[in-house]
Amino acid sequence: MQVDSSTSQQEGAGDALKHTLKQRHMSMIALGGVIGAGLFVGSGVVVKSAGPAVVLSFLLTGCLVILVMRMLGEMAVAQPIVGSFYQYARIAWADKPKVGDLAGFLTGWMYWYFWVIVVALEAVAGADLVRFWMPEWPSWIISLVLLLLLTLTNLFSVKSFGEFEFWFASIKVAAIVVFLFLGALYVCGLWPGVSANFSNLTEHGGFMPKGIVPVLTAAVAATGFYFGAEIVTIAAAETAEPEKAVAKATQSVITRVLVFYVGSVLLVVCLIPWNSQGIATPYVSALQSMGIPYAPHIMNAVVLTAVLSALNSGIYASSRMLFALTKRGDAPMALAKLSKNGVPVRATLFATLFGYGAVVMSYVSPDTVFAFLVNSYGTVALMVYISIAIAQLRLRRYLERTAPERLKVKMWCFPWLTYLAIVGMVAIMVAMAFIPDQRTPLALGFVSLALLLVAYFVRVRWGQGTLARTQQQEAILAAQRSGRG
């Protein structure tokens, strides 16, 4: 099997994307993908449902995300190709081309679907945050302006995307680091006039006031907060040294995700009672409890940065995944056109057009069309992660037999931790069926999957026929056949 550096070179030569993202861009893309607006805003909901034990909820979910990122790091370093896990899902089933075609199609379109919904959600959320300072402005105008500005940023060049994301992510990371530092000083009694106090962890009904079930329920709800770190493996195709960039970036996520999420949430439940009214805006209330002036304005600015970062990343990720889909005939080839700066212009515009439409629906039909989009995309994200894990399981075994030198980054305790991650993610989906608030998102997620299945069979029946295989697939398939022979 010729899964070596020439694979990446051939892929890179054919796609004409520019390799202008730097290591600093990659590191911040990875970290920025992890720290989303959900941490600053949505975490209050899960804290209220589980109490101080929500720390365990974030720990459980964070461990699953770390395992998935390690799997992605292994595959991306071995084969840094355009489309990342969309291609891995296909290549992993090279001995069963029809299964591989279906797996790739579903993974790619589900991921695209997830991010175009995020684009719309963040545009709407950004408008609400801007109106904190400018309440007289109509929300829909602000949403469209934000979406337009970041669309133009992405259309200019991949380097402009990287620069914007670098600074957006830097602000988010800096805000979390400062919060962790100040919060730790306050809780540990190193703040002027304050003694060490951890009473909020146990005084209001105990550490686990509602039992173990809400803790597991909160873990389900927290899953979506972590999604986004995998963008770094997609961006790897546009770096000069993809192997080095991905290895460093995925490692930075693994070592810091638990500190940022679990650490900051732990400080929140130490600083303010989990059942207080202030938990609805956890980080604002935590800053106010420490006497930090202008706390609402500070956190509003930080959350707005997080929203713009997610919006920027959503446009990038959806356009690159759509571009990869055109390479396999899974999307119209007309969308593959690149600008002189190496930007897939039509793919970017198509993704944002869907986003514009969703923004309009958020105001025209908030309880039907937009509600369906919002409630379905979280389950779809979980399905993508399961697909990634299955692909890594199959590709790792093949690479161990044929090209072990490509495994410069390895999944820990293979295959047991891969199995554990798959079981954990399936368990989350099963748990959603027994949680009243999660049943609708689960059902609508499967409706979205069913629609994509219909689209795939229409594609096969009336499309361009059998999907073309990549050179990597052909090589894997030939090697497997010769091995059996």
C-alpha cells in the first residue's frame, strides 16, 4: 500500500488549495473550536440541572471528545488529505466500496449540515449580543451584517480566515485563562479580604443534589459544547507542514480541554450557588461575585467574540467540506471552482446562502423550520463522531499491517479506548431516548439522517453513477485483495 507522503502530495497538488495556514493559526483554530459560546452561556442550564456534580458531566463528555481528537490526530497525520474524516470514512471501507461510498456521503453531508446550522445560530446569537449595546438596531439586520462580513473574510483567502480565527480564539483563551486565575485566587482565599471557601459545592443539597441521573443527562447536553475542535484536521490540508501542524494542534486540545471546561465550570459552582438565579448567566454572575466592575459588559464582549469565532469557523468548515464532496461526485462539480487565492468561492457562497436562509427562517418561522434545524443538528454531530471512531478502528488495523511508519501519532490503548468511545457515544444517543428534553432532538436527528439516505440513493440512481474512487482507495483495495489471495 502506498500510503506515504506521496499520497498527501498528490492530493495537495490536485486540489489547488493554498497552504498558507501557519502553526500559530492551527493551534488557535483547535483551541478556538473547543471554546464556544455554549461554554459561556449554555453551561448555566446544565449546572442548574445537575448541581455542582455537573463537573463530572463535563469530565465524562470531555474525555470522549479527547479520545475522538486523538483518533483524528492519528488519521490526519498518517494521511492529511482534503476532506479529512469525510475521506477517512470512505477509505476505511475500501474493501466494500458501496459501504464506503455511503459512509463518506453521509459523514460529509452531515458535517456540512451541522456547520451551516451553526452559522445561522451564531448569526442570530451575535445580533442579540450586539443589541446589548445598540438595542435600537433590528436583530435581523445585525445578523445579516455579521454573516456578510465574515463571508467576505472567508472569500478573500484562507490566510485571512486564519488570522481572524487566531485573534478571535486568542481573546477567548485569554478570557478563560484570566477567569481561571482570578477565580482560583478568590476561591483559595488569596483574594484581598476573602478566605478560602468551597461551601457552595456541598451546602445547597450536597454535591449531587438531584442524584446521578441528572449528572448523566447533563453529560448528554454538554456534548454539543465541545464540538468544533475537529476543524483543525480539515484545515491541515491548507498548511505547509500538515503532519507537524495536526500533531501539535490536536495535542494542545487534549492537554487543555479539561482545564478550560472542567476547571472553569468547577470555579463557577464554587463561586455561586448552583440553584441561584445568577446561574442563568454563570460567568457574569461569577465575576460579579468577585466584585469585578463592568462584568456584564466584559462577558458580553467575550461571548460576542466566541460567537464570531464560531461563525467564522462554520463558514470555513462547511465550505471546505462541500469542496471535498465535489471531489468524489457527492456534490455538484460546479461548486469546486477556486479563486486565484485558492478559495472555493462557490462552495463558500452556497454554504452561506443556506445560512442566510436559516437566519430569515429564525425570524419568519421560528417555531417550525428554524426549530427543526436547531433541534436536529446536535444528534447529527454525534453521528459524525461515531463515524470517525469506526473509520479509525478500521484504518488503524490496516496501517499496522501495511504502513506502520505512517503511524507517528497513535490512539492510546488501541483498540480498547476506540471501542470505549464508540460505546460511550452510542450510550449518549440511547440515553437521549429516555430524557424528555432530548427525545425531540434525537428524533429530528434521525429524520435528517433519513433525508440524507434518500438523497444518497437518488444520487446513485439518477446521478453520475458509481462514485469514483481515490488513488488511496484503489491502493488499499488492491493490497487487501492480494493479501487474501
